[in-house]
Amino acid sequence: MKNRSEFIDSIIKQRQPLVKKIADIEEKLKFLAHILRTIDERRHQLQQQIKESDISDRLSTIDFSSLELKINAQLVLLSQLRQRFSRDTLNIGVVGLIGQGKSTFLQNISGLTNTVIPALKGEACTAVRSTICHEPQATYAEVTFHSEQTFLDEVISPYYKALNLGTPPKTLDDFAKPLPSFAGTDATQKSMYERFKEDYHLNLEEYRKLFRSGSPRRIPRIPKERIHQYVCQRRFPQGDLITFDHLAVRDVQIVCPYKNVAVGRLVLVDTPGLGEIRPAQDEFRRLGQEVDVIIFIRKPDRFQHEWEKRDTDLYATATKALNNIENRSFMILNHVTGNDDNLEACQKYQTTIREQQINVVRCAIADCSNPKQANTCIDLVLNYLANNITYLDAQHARSYQKQVNQLQITINAELEKARQAWSGGLIANDIKDMKKFLPLFNKLWASLNWGLEELLVTLDRGKNHPESTIVKQQVELIIQTCKKDTGIPTDNAINKIIELRFIEGDWQSTYAKYLHEIRDRLTQNLHALDKGLKQYIDLVKSQVTDVLVKEGNLAGLSEVRGVEFLNVMVELVPDRLKRLKAAFQTLSNFEMSYQVHFHYRLRPHLNNLNPHKTNLQLSQSIPAESKELKAKEILNYLEVLQEEAVFKCQQALEDFYGEPAQAAFAEVEQFVDRVVRAKEIENEWAAFLFQEKAKVWPFEFGQDREGDERQQWLQLVDRAVAANQLKELQFLR
């Protein structure tokens, strides 16, 4: 069996891929919230400007502010989920009723003592939640005190809710006033009320001084000898508290060297006894965010062989607060040996646990005071997690994904309301504008078709067109550079080669070194072809732009021209016009490069510059001691091989002169197919141009302010719809 450290490492690694996916969704939700905020601001402006009362009324029913709040709430949850999966530790929480052996169990897992994990016989020792983690140093603790607000929210309010005491106090001064009476009859709740009153209410002045306003206060590096002051509750025989500091503590992180270093990346969470003196719901909710699995500890009374109501109540509370508890929890029945042997009661509990609707992965019997048995239980948990953590994490994350999916549906519904806000008010105007629009569109459509077809004819003839000399000129310039920038030593070349020989150790290594340098230099120079290719492709794109601007009458859409005009079209065409938008995106993104289109074809011409493939090997007839002769031989070979490689590359590139024109023609022809020849593409052009009619035909539609406002509104809504696509918000498929 793998040791514990390997088990824990493998569990942690399995969850890492989800972290980046969740972070991506967080960024997309933030962007979506920004767009919704922009639309909402525009909505408020339009309500003041629009004359049609029915449109204004419909705009007033759109509720984007609450959607933003929902997105922010979802972002908080996703952040918690991401932090959970980002942890570099495995966290196990141990919970149960008072005095069941939780702390003793944790002592035997970590090898710690009462000075770190208090477990004093006959007392409910753990007063605050303690997180215990391993570091190979001296034992110390970091204590976090409640602020006034967190104390009221996380301690006092849960008591008020659990005991039905009315509205929780807003300030400590309010809490100091007489406590409302408990009107219930439940014995457990009555006991909880009395403990709440005796400990927290009557002793408020004893620990109130530890609170501060604002952020919770932390005290770092408290030595081992003082940890119990903040973790443990100690009482006089009659039940009154002896110390009070623990009442103001939010949580304690204990750092210590585990006796068993194999569990070094295992974090243990010890909780105070739940259900009798402390409300469990909020404690479980916090645990659910921080731990991977929970171990319930229950010590049956040897004379009581039946599960009690407090057991089922505790599990029911945990079920409400913890996701997928039946697959994330274990039950350990604490077997006491000796005179108080309770084995028979444990066995009865074990066989009847399902009847009580207490569903856990495994119910085991173990002596929590026995280190071997306690550690066997941990092995059981680790084995289960190692085999199931991917499934469990996916299940846990799926509940968050469902919430995101539901949020997406809610936002979609509101965006549809936003889209329809103008549906009734401008129908009459649209009909009137459409009568004016159709003849103008038909004329533009015919002109655009003609212009693009003429461009294709020009490009087809021009596969050897003068414009292709851009590439030719670039090639000629590159070849001249290659002939000058060779990588071969020039001034005092013989001495330089001899010097390199003493550095490299032999002539063959020197020769190989220069060959590698010459080949690399030639390759880098050839990459300069990218400049000519870009210039040529940009020229062709500019020709397309000229047709769109002149024959297509699209000059008013933007002041930019050339390649940038195509980028503007990509932004302007709404996502719902998928064919038209995709055509512009494809042409806008089209590029040619030396690396992709030519490098692999020229590379074989450089083989003679590879020391392992060259056909010019150093002569064996010249003695190695003849330094000048050997250096001259290398220099001569380098010059011959470099000149040969440049010549071959030049010939190959001359054969490729026509390829950029052929590729550009094919790309433009595909663009024309998609934007004027494809089925139903005319309808998409009509929808787009009707949206932009005031810019395309400013004289005919330039005064249509309401139409412009409508189109701007719809563009904003389209952006939000695009950002709110379900596939874009999936971190789980």
C-alpha cells in the first residue's frame, strides 16, 4: 500500500485541473456583470429621453441591478470553490456531540498531546474550532479573535435563531441588555439556552475587551504552553467558567511537528461539541467549505443500545449544511475497553445506523484511545478518497455549476425582456423606414456583388500581377542579406578559427560549431520574408475594403480603412448574424508566414550545413598539427557550403513567387462565396444594414435618433447575450 504522504499527494493533484476552469468562469462572470451594469446605466438614460410611454414602461420592468447582485453572490461561491480545490492540503473535520472522544482520536492521528489538542477526561475540553497543520518546527498557535460584528453574526445570531429568541442584537450593548426568556419545552434547547446565558451573556464584560471593531484581530506565534488558554474551556466543580478568553476566539490554527510526518499535508479540524451547548448549523456550514471529508465520532453508552434523537438531529442538521454528505462522511463508534466496555452497544449501533437514516460511507468500530486503531480509520478514509476524489469533487462542483446554469437562464430571460422593450413602440417607424430602405439596399446589394466579382477577376489575372513584386523584392533583399551576413569569420578569419579550435578542443567540433552558426544565421534571415508576406496580404485585404467602402457604400461605418476596416466589421456585425460575422472574422484573421508556409520546404536545402549530413567532411590528409592549413580548409568549406545553401534557397523562393497571390485569391474567393453567394446571406446583410442604416445612408436616415438609440440598445443586449452563452460558463461538462 502507498504510504499516507503519497496518497495525500495524489488526491491533491487530481483536483488541480478544475482550478483554472473555475477562475476562467469567474472572469467571464465579472465581464458579464460589467456589461449588465452598462446596459442598466443606458436604460436609466433612455427612460428620461424616450417619448413613447409604452417603451419607457417596458424598460422600467427590466431588473439588471438584482442580476448583478446575483452574479456577485455567485462569484463569492465560486471563489470559495476555487480556494477549496487550490488547497495543497487534505482537510479532515472531526465532529460529534460532547465528550465522544473527538480530540482523543485526533491526538492519536497526529501524535500530539493535551497541550495542543485538549482532551481532559470528564470535561468538554474543545471550546473553539482548532485547525491543526504540520510544520517541522516548534509548536505554536495563531489565534483569531472575533470582531464585534463577526461575534454578533457568527456566535450570537445562531443562538437567537436556534432558540427562537427573536431579533438578534445589532450591537454588543444590545446584547448586554436582559436576555429574552426561552419559551420552548425541548430539554436539549433549554440546556443550550442556560449555557448560552451563563457563559456568553452573564460574562460579557469578562471577554468584551478582546473585541475590536473592523477586521478580526490576530495574535501570531502563541507558545505551546499558552494554547489551552484560547482553546479549552475550564470550569469550577459547580459548572461556572474559570477563564473567558476562549469565548471571544473565532478560531485557532495550531502549527506543530506531527509525530507521524507521513500525514504532513493532512490538516485536522477539531470542532467543539455540537448540538447541546452550541448551534450546529453554522458550524457545519463553515466546515463544509473547508474540509474534504467529515468523521462523526459517537461513543455509545454501554447500557444504551439505541440511537438517540440528538444523534439523528445532529446528522439532519449536517445534511442541510453539507453538500453530498452521504459520500463525504464516515461514522466511528468509539469502543471503550475495560470495566466500561461498550462493544455490544457499538455493534448494535452499527447494525441499525441505516434504519436511522444516517447515511455515511462507512460505519466502523474503533477504540479512539488506541493509536493503531485510530490510524487504521484514517487509512480507511484516505483509501476511499484516493479512489473517489475526482468523482466527489465533480459532484461537489456540480452543485455550483447548476447554480451558474440557473443564473444563466435567469439572465437570458431578462435580456430577452430587454430585447423586446422596443418591439411595439417603433413598429410603425420600422415599416415606414423599411419602405425607404429596400430600394437603397437592393441598389447597394447589386453594386457590392458587382464590385466583389470584379475584384476576383482582377486577382485571378493578377497571380503574376505587379503587386506580387512585393514578395519578389523582399526575397531579393533577403538573398543579399544572406550573402553578406554569413556567420563566417571575415577579418583575421584564420586566427579566429584557430582560437575557436582551442576552445572547442578539436577541429571537427570547431567545424560543426561554425556549420550550426551559419545554418541558424541563414534561417533567421529567411524569416524576414514575413515582412513581404504581410505587406502583400494586407494589400489584398485593403482591396477588399475598397470594394466594401465604395461599391458597398459602407464608408460611414468607420473612418479607418485597410485591414482595420475588416476588424471593425467583425465588431459591428452582431453575433446573431453568424454567417456574415464568421466570413469577416475568417478574412480578417487570414495571414501567411514563412514559418508556416515555406520553412519546411526550404529546410532540406540547409542539410549540407548540418555537420551530421554534410557531404564536405574534413580531410584526414592534413595533420591536425598544421593549424593554418586546417583552418584554411574549414574556412574554404564554410564559404562553399554557405554559398551553395543560399543559391538553393534563392532558386526555391523564386519558384514560390506566385504562391502568395494564389493563396490570397483563394481566400478572397471564399470570402465572396460566403458574403454574397451563400444561401440566405442576403437576409443577414439586410438585417445588418437596416441596423446601421443611419451610418450607411445618413441623408435618408441620419435624423432617426430613436432608431439609432434602438440599435445601440440592441447592440448592448447582443453583447450581453454573447457573454451569457451557456457553453462559455461551463467549468463542468
